[in-house]
Amino acid sequence: MSLQSVQADLAARAPELVVEVTADSTATVQTAALVHGVEPGQIAKTLCIRVGGEVLLLVTRGDARLDNQKSKAAFGGRPRMLGAEEVAQLTSHEVGGVCPFGLPAALPIWLDTSLQIYDLVIPAGGDTHASVRVSVNRLAELCGNRWVDACQPPL
């Protein structure tokens, strides 16, 4: 159902975007980069984290790591990654297909500034075999245009 919720969400809010379903898995940054012929940083991974009592989504470049010090400063508390079961309950997406689209209920969505070096990024599409090619500007529009510096890209 998650793939369908993403397709329905994008059909309503961004009909120009197409969810690409692939035969090969795109569940990890590395496999998604290979499938789509891009560098790992262009895979926009969506992290589901809890800060204090609030759950939020953070979309960052695929090769960046959540930085505890930066994220604590950005969100006002220490971030904790949610487990796979809770992620699926809150987003309707299984790990490997988590994205900021087609959510059953609104969650705060933040984009990490590390994404801004790219014109085009590829987040998951609600399934381990689905992705969406989208400009960084369009992704920001669809996610509420909230930027934060919470991750450390590779050196």
C-alpha cells in the first residue's frame, strides 16, 4: 500500500513526477546509486528520528551521516533513530523505501543543507524497488522548505 500512497500523493501534489519502479532493489544508498547511475550523495535518504517527544523526518544526501552535535544544535535535543517497526507504523513505508511522500499523517520534514550541492536527487518511492527523480528545489517545495544543518557529508 505504501507505493500506492506515494503515487497518489505525487499525482495530487506533483503530477509531473513519476515513481520509477525497478526490477533491482533500491533499498540501500549503494544499490540505488548503481540502479540509477548516480553518485551515492544524490540518493536522498529519509531518516526517521525522535528528538525529545517529537518525531520528525530528515532528508539528507545518501552518503552523509547524522552528526550528533549539529543535530542537537539544530533540533534542540539529541536525536534518536527510530526502529524499523516504528518507522513503518509512522510512515507506512518499510525501511529501504522510506520517503517524505504518501505519509498517513503529517510529520515535520526537514531537509539537510548537504543536499543543496545537487540539482537532482533521488529519494525512495515508498518501496524497496521504487524511487523518484526530483530537483532539489521541487523536493524542498513538496517538503515545506525547511532546511537544517544536521548531517556531516563525507570529506
